[in-house]
Amino acid sequence: MRFPPRLGHLATRAVVVAKLLPTYANAHHLEEDEAATRIDTALRGPLLEDLLAATWTAMVGSTKRLTEDGLLEKVAKTLQDRPLRPGRPAELTPGWSAFMIQIDVVVGTVGDAAARMMEGEQGRKMAALGTAEAGAFLAKELTRGK
């Protein structure tokens, strides 16, 4: 596993959906319910594991003071009172766009041309960049609390 199991227990699919919701809903001009449904559907597959791995990489790379256990405790404390608190909207970048296209591909709301583009070498590179950016964002959201 590319991240500690406890991170997956703390940052559940519902928590991750809540953190990504404002950015996805704003970018797609969607009602929150529809956006949440799409993100939740997309995260039922391997995208959640990839995102949590990118999140863990960002967490470990951003701190020198905390041990892995200390990082997980910080996440637990952040999520303790309001685990489903929505995240802050992120600034859209090409990487974020690629991450959101990955969600759209999984839920089938993107055109064939965009889906084929994501399957190519450049698309895979952009998807990796997008997952890393979304992971860094999620790392900040999960550790910004207490």
C-alpha cells in the first residue's frame, strides 16, 4: 500500500468528496448534490487510492517535524469535530483540470475526444500531475486544523 491504512480510515470517501466538492462544483457550475454524486462515483474505483497516495506523499514531503504517526494524529484532530466540512475552493490550474477530467471520464460526462486524449501519453502525464495537485490540496485540507 502506498499510504498508511489509517489515512484511508480517516480520509474516507465521504471526507474526500466533501473536501473536493466546492472546487468541482464551481468549475462545472453544478449544484452541490450533483457534484457530490459525480465525485463519489468516481472515487469508488482506483482514483481514490491514487489520490490518497498523492496526499500522503504531499504530507510527508511538507513536514520535517512530524513523524508518520504525528501526521496521522494531526489529520485525526483536524477531522475530529467536523469531518465533512467542505474544503476551500482551489485555484484552477491545468493539473486540476486534468484531475477533474479524470472524474468526468469515470462518470461518463466527458466527450470521446477528451477521454481518448487522457488515454495517451500526454494525458497520462497530465493525469499524474492533476492527481499530485489534488493530493497536495487534500493534504493541506486534512492538516489545517488543530
